Amino acid sequence: MQSLLSIILLFPALGGLVLLCVPNSQTRLIRILGLTISFITFVLSLLLWVFFDHSTAKFQFVNAVDWLPFLNMHFYIGIDGISLFFILLTTFLVPFCLLVGWDSVQKNVKEYFIAFLFLESFMLAVFCMLDLLLFYVFFESVLLPMFLIIGVWGSRERKIRAAYQFFLYTLIGSLFMLLAILLIYFQTGTTDLQVLFVSEFSLQRQLLLWFAFFASFAVKVPMIPVHIWLPEAHVEAPTSGSVILAGVLLKLGTYGFVRYSIPLFPEASVYFTPLIYTLSIIGVIYASLTTLRQIDLKKIIAYSSVAHMGFVTLGLFSLNIQGIEGALFLMLSHGFVASALFLCIGVLYDRTHTRLVKYYGGLVHVMPLFSVFFLIFTMGNLSLPGTSSFVGEFLILVGVFQTNPFVATFAATGMILGGAYSIWLYNRVVFGNLKPFFIDTFMDVNRREFFIFLPFVFCVLWMGFYPEVFLEPMHTSVANLVQHGQWRG
Amino acid sequence: MYLTILFLPLLGFLLAASGGRFFGWRGTPLITTFCVFLSSLFSFIAFYEVGIAGSPCYIQLAPWFTSEFFDATWGFMFDSLTVVMLVVVTFVSTLVHIYSISYMSEDPHLPRFMSYLSIFTFFMLMLVTADNFIQLFFGWEGVGLASYLLINFWYTRLQANKSAIKAMLVNRVGDFGLALGIIATFSLFKSVDFATVFACSAHFAENSFIFFHLEWHALSLICALLFVGAVGKSAQLGLHTWLPDAMEGPTPVSALIHAATMVTAGVFMIARCSPLFEQAPQTLILVTVTGALTAFFAATTGVVQNDLKRVIAYSTCSQLGYMVFACGISQYAVGVFHLMNHAFFKALLFLSAGAVIHALADEQDMRKMGGTIKVLPFTYSMMFIGSLALIGFPFLTGFYSKDVILEVAYAKYTVAGTFTYWLGAVSALFTSYYSFRLLFLTFIGPVNSLKDSLKHVHDAPFLMGFPLFLLAFGSIFVGYLAKDMMIGMGTQFWGNALFMGPDHGLLVESEYIPQAIKYIPILFSFLGFLFALNLNLLGASFSYSLKTSTFGRTLYIFLNKRWLFDKMYTDFVALPALFFGYNVSFKTLDKGLLEIVGPAGVIQTVSQGGRQLRKMQSGLIYHYAFIMLCSLTFLIAFVGLWDFFSFFVETHLYFIAATTLVFSADS
């Protein structure tokens, strides 16, 4: 059982290598093989959930391999209640990304599948790495396949610019983190996370290090002044790219906060809480209002992601159990809801090759099933009770309200604004009279798309009606995180 | 059995939604109606067991989500308040289901309609049976969604789309308040469970709470926030604008959702939270005044509406105001009693209006009706009964609750009480005016409708008539039958469901107010009838001169434009928000400032810098010689004066200096 995590980690990458040996012309074989590999990974990761021990905050499935012994750096992996579900989310989403590109990706099929499988391995590595330097390495390496996915399989000429922008923004932020990691290494002589958890930094140094980490994570989240790469990248990326971007990549930043910033620098986290609160509230309100006026379907979801991630950072830095659990839950939920919304848009784009809202209207006439799916995900987006987002958002508000009611009130306006843009979008696209522009290209979801949507619907509702299953494994780890901060601080 | 009440409508929804195309336009209505009918039957049994036999029932189903102290469960509580609501909801819902079969029979989307009705019923039942705030919120938002879908049922109509969005959004503002109220409750009580919170309310009566950097009386703040939710859902003044617009939905929807059940959720919530509100005297005044103002505002606006359904909608709004201010003066039982009575006669009015509209080929404008009493005698008599019950005609249902509300308001002997009494009494005048105006214009006045539509006029068929008949029966007798049980002196009916502070009982007091005060509402109602008769039927010249005078016109426009609330919201809320969302946040910041200091700026700087550097590569030997000379001089000077420069080159010092600069101020 100990090596299960390593197997999951390596499986997609090895599968990618296997695919490399299949000749280019065998597209069908490549597709089926790629899908099988990612699906097996998912099934294996379910085993993680089954064998996960809820009662401890220890890292589980730990595995260590010597990497640079003379520098005291090791390839050291393990998961706890915080990272467990991100592993599951990643392995869950990748098969669907591959399925989405089943028909629409016609050129460079092999490369597409290989890129996604490697991306999956990298993302999984980020979530289970317990070594600071290697975390950084994988955190950055995620950029490479993503850069290719946007740059090669994107839809327009502007994609090159978007890919560069995406790359540079995230890279510039991370450079500070690298410096900070070096500083930590030179102070403590190790990059082993578990050792670092019990080492102490002076307040001055904490502030410096925290800010360096923040520079990197804030770009990934993205928080407000550095968010403009996100709409651009989403718009240019192919559907599957958007799904992974919204579903997993955005979570890397917030995961970084909760895994590194908060436990390593607890005093600095308290010190900088007002900064995070301010940026998050601005994020929620500013992004929501901007969303209202967007005309590109993908930009609408992209900006609404910024708003939701604002909620997440708010919850994380409430530094109490409800806030952090809510934030983790909202991250998961957003991974399902936003991904599903991008899938919906992908369905529309495959038919009409436009993403402008004004060309759509009255889709319920021609695509009733699609309308139902879209409705469920839209309700998820505006966090209607009974969908997954509600649980997360409500817990976050509960958490934040106890530390700062003022902030919670402002954040709660996001409920109104979120309702505004979600329902307006839905209404414009689905209801009203059928617009005649693409009247002969519309058809309802086909079987492949139907079965892509079904698991998402299931997850969104399941997490909405009975989220205990997901919250239960988090409790101990989150309580440990909060206690840890209090003990150190 | 108790859970079956809830889940039968859900079952009906699931069957209709997933299998509607297989069951068809005959099967689906049959299935859904049967489910709701059974549910209604069980509700009556539950009413007997819980309400009359006095054995409340509590079912804990499953945990929902927990986090530290926060514990939300799927739990159901059936006490007297719940079963009253159960009976009202399922009974009206069943009748509306039956009515819709006939009313919507020509609509190809009938199965979809029935499934929406059922899911609405389910959410509403979840709302009234909740045993904690979170589940209440679940039902609360759920009915909002169902309302959105139902208003938008004819989704190709632009007006329906707009109204549906408006209903959802305005309600969302209320939900914002409710959510904050719930969260505040949790942070004070560390529980969201009704039983726990209400039991502890007295212990926290003196607590204060820091909110927006001000110190508030904790329970007043919580109740005020909860009340914002009620304002949204029950269409009280300020957030009422969605209710009249919601009339774009099919008429059965208006009867079920926007008259009898959903809009009363706010009143229900206040009554449910009565132990909290009783400890918050300031908020009670707020509730009272808001309710009274709503009653008055809506009644005046209803006077000049020309759309048949809108008149009734404003009437609903006004009656909700009565209920809310009854709660505000601590008479929750009276408020809930009026809620129940109102459900009967308002559903009757709406369904009769639907019958008229149906008969006149979907004509809703009262100015294009008239004289239909001859062709629609049954509908007219139903409407007449409903109207009489509404205006509080003695010994009809409305009389027993509406009059009591006004009397207890007066018996309060406070500024707020007297204020609400007079506003309520004047509203009674307007209520009677617009009710009779509606009757005169629609049924009695000169015929103004098209010949084509009159040719096909037919009175309500059995499936539509039968619900009307039952509701009319209720409108006449329910008040009389239930009065002693629900608001009688010393009744045991409510048990622990409603709580009233020991010094807030006014029912005895209200028996001792001056006799004249008791007659005033009835007198005013009669006056309203006289005005209506005079203005709309008999006194044509007086009516004409009033309508053409400047004062009359100004007043008319002001009232007809609904006191310009919508205009205000558009100009001061919606448009600035939309302006900000594009011109400020998107154009100026995202695509302006952030782009200039971000990617666009970098691209510009790098490419320009590159051009500058390229120019230096001139290929002319004297350029290079000059640069070499300069560099050499600089280098020699640098090496020669190293002792001096080294101070600046020492990188550690830079680092230390920068760090100190940044953090010296803070530490």
C-alpha cells in the first residue's frame, strides 16, 4: 500500500512514454490507450481514498527516494486530508479532458495525449510532494505542457500571446519563491517539509519569505492585480485546456497557501491577513462586476473563477477550521463546477465555432438536455443550496464572519453578484427566442458528451447534498493545521 | 408518513421530469397530481396528529455538513406552525395542480409545467419542515429557483425572461441578508439548530456584537438581518419590485407561488424565529413599520393598475404587509392565521382571474374587459366571494384575521402601533376600492372586449371550477372555523411553536379599545366600495374631472409608476454597477492600467529598448572608439577607487538595507 501513491504518480507519465512508441497514424489506438491509462489512474486514486486513514493528520502513503543526498534533498511524497481530494480531482478531470478532445482534436493527436498525461503526473506531483525544492520544480514544470496545450491546440492566432502571457506571469511570480526557498535552505539546511514544519523563522524573515511565496501563489490563484493572464489564457485555450486550467491549475496557488504559507509562516500569515482580505474582497466584487459585462462565454466563466478564488483565499486566511475547510471544499467544488461550465461552452463551440454570447439564444428549443445540464452547473456557479459550491461558500462565510464580520458582509455581496452574472448568462444563452445564426448546426448533446456531463452532475449534487464524505477526511488535517499555527504563533 | 409528505412531490417531479415524454400530456399530470394529492391527504392527518392531538414530531434524517462546531443536518420538525403551513401548501398545491391540467391543457410543455409545480411544492415543504436554519435556507433558495423557472415558463417572451431574472436577483438580495443573519446566529449561539438557538435566546438577550465597527445589540442585529431575508421573499417595501413583475408567469403559478405559499415564507420565517424576535424590541419596531408601509404602499399602487393580475399582485403585497406588521407587534399567531386565510382567498382570486383570462383569450388588461358577468356567472361569484373575504366583509374568512390585526395594533398603545393601525385602516379603504374596481371593470362595467374573444367565451370547465369551489368554501368558512383554535384566548394549539414575550400579549387588551376604533376598518371598507362605485360606474363626470386635473394626473402617474421604485433601482443601482463593470474595471483597469504595467507595457519596452540598442551598433569605428574610451575610464576609476565603491557594491548591505526599509516602520 505504501507504494500506491508512487504508482499513481508515475503511471500517467509512463503511459505517456508508452504512447510515444505508438506510430502517429494509429490515432484510434492512441486515443483508446491514453483514455485507458488516465482512467486506470483514476481508479487507482480511488483506492487512495478507500485506504486513507481519517483519524490522523500524519502524511500517509509516504515514500522517499534519495535524490540529492549530499544536499540533503529527497524525493519525498505523501498525502494528508488536505491534498487527498486534489489528487482525486486531478485524476477525475484528466480522462474527461481527453474525451473532450476525442473528435475536436484532429492534428497532433499523439502529442495532445502525451501532453495531458505528463501534465497529470506533474500536477499530482505538486499535490503530494513533501520537499520544498521539488515542489517548486513540479509547480513550474506544470507550465510546460500547459504552454504547449494553449499554444498548439488553442483556437485563434492570439493564442501565442496568451501562452506567453500565461508563462511569463506565473514564472515571474515563482522566481521570488525560488529565492525564498534558497533562503530557507541556507537557514535550515534542508528542504524537507516535515522538518521545516517544526523549524522556526524570525518574524522579520517570515514576513519576507511569506511575501515571496505570496508573489508566486497570488499569480496562480489569481488574485486581483495579477489576474489578467487568466481570462486571456482561458479564451485561447482549447476546451480541455480550460478545464484543466480552471479545475486544477488555479488550485495550485491556493493549495500552496494552505500547504506552505500558512503552516511555515504562521505569524506572517496573521500579519498579512488584512492584505489578503482586501485583495480577496476586491477580487470578489471587482471580478463579479466585470463578469457582468463580458461578451465572451469563456471570459465570463474565467472572471467568475477569479471571484470564486477570491472566496477561497478569504476562507483560507480566516485561519479557523470552518473557513479553511470551506475554502478547501470550494476549491474542489469549483474544480467540478467551473470545469463543467467550460465543458458546456466547449459543446457549444464545437457546434458553432463562436463563443460570443450574442450569437446564442433560445438554445432550449434545440438542445433541451444541454439546457438541463447547463442549468445545474449554473446553479452550482451561483452556489444554490444543494450544489457543492453552497457548502464551501457558506462555510467560508461562517469562518470569516467570526474573525471579521465586516469582511464577511462584503464578501457576501458576491452571492448577489454571482447570482446576477450566472442567471443572466443562462438566460441569454438558453432562454429567449432562438437566434437564427447557426440554426442548422445545433444538435443536442451526443452520447459521448452526455456521459461526460453525467459524472459532473453526480459530483456536484453529491457534494451538495451529502458532503460529509468529503469533509470527513479533511477534519483532522485542518484541525492540525490550525492548531499547529496557534502552537507556533 | 411524515417524510412521505415531503418526498411525494419530489417523486412526482422526478417522474415527470425524467419520464414526461413517455407519460405524455395525460399521464404526467395524473402522476404529479396524484402525488401531491396524497401528500395533501397525509398533511391533513399530520395536522390532526400534531396540531389537534398535540404531539409534535421530530425526525433527524442524516448529517449534511459539519465543521468544528458548525453542524447542519437534514432534520425535520413537525410542530403546529409547520403543520398549518403543510396543510396550506399541499392543499393549495393540489388544487393548483388540478386547475393547471385544464388551464394549461393546450400547452405542449404541460409535463414540464407539472414537474416544476411539483418541485416547487417539494422545496416549499422543505422550507416549512426544516429543523435548522441551513435547511430552511435550502428550501428558501430552492423555491426561488422554482419561481425563476415558473415565471420563465414561457421562455420565449422577453417580459417573462426579464421578470424571472428580476425575481431571482431581488430575492438574492434578501437571501444575502438571511445568510448573514444565519451566520451571525451561528457565531453567537454556535449552533444553527432551531431548538438550541431558540432555547438559548433569552440567555443571549443582553449580548452585544461588533458589526461594522459599531456595537449592536446582538439579537436585534441578527433579527434585522433575518428580516432582510423576509423583506426579499415576502416582497416588503424596498424589495417588493419583483412580485408584480412575476405576474408574467402562468396564472396557476401566480396563485400558488406568488400569493399563497412562497411569498408567505418570510412571514413564516419571522413566526418561526419568534423567540429571537421577541428578544429584539428595536427590530420589532422596524418589522412593524416596514409591514405597515408595505400594506399602505401596495394598496395605493394597486388602485391604479390596469392589469388584472397586477392588481391582485399588489393586493398580495399589501396583505403580506399586514401579516408582517402583525408579527412586528408580537402577534405571531394572528400573523400566521392571516397567512392561512389569505392563502385561501388569494388563491381563489388568482385562479378566478385565470379563469377570466382563459375565457377571454388571454386578455389581461381590465380596460378591455367588462360585462362578463353575463357569460361567466360562476367565475364572477367566485371572484366576488374572494374579494369580499379579502376586504374583510364581516363573518367571512378575511374578517377574522384582518380586523384582529388592526385591533391589536391599536391596543399596542405605542407610536408604532397607532401608526400601523391608521396605515392599515387606510389601506383597508384602498383594498376595498381596488377590489370593487376590479369587479366593476371586469364583470359589471360596459363591454369593452373584442367580439372575437367574446364569441368563444365559456365559463370555467369542471377541472378549473372544482378548485375554485373548494377555495371559495375555504374563503367563507375557514376563518370562522379556525379562529378559536388559532387565535382564541388561551388556546393550546401553538404549543411551543410560537413564542410571545410575557408582556406582549395584546389579545385581551384589544377587547377594550374604543368601540369606534373597531368600526373604523369596516367603515373604511364601505367607503372604499362607495368610491369605487362612484368613480368607475356611476359618477362619470367626477371621475373625468379628477383624471384630467393636474393633481389627479400627477398622482396617477406617481402611483401607476409604482412610486418610481423601479426607476430608482435602475438609475442608482443597476446602471452604475454595469458602468463600473465595463468602463472602470474592464476598460480602464484590466485592459488599461494592468495591461500597460503588465504584458503590453513589457512588450513595448523590450522592443523599443531593442531598437535603441540596435542603433548603437552603427558600424562606425569612431562610435566604438568613443564607447571604449568612456568604459575604460569608468573601469579604471572604479578599480582605483574600489575602497570607496566597495561600500555600495556589497550585496548583503543592499539586502539588509532593503529589508530594513520595508519592515522598520512596521516593527
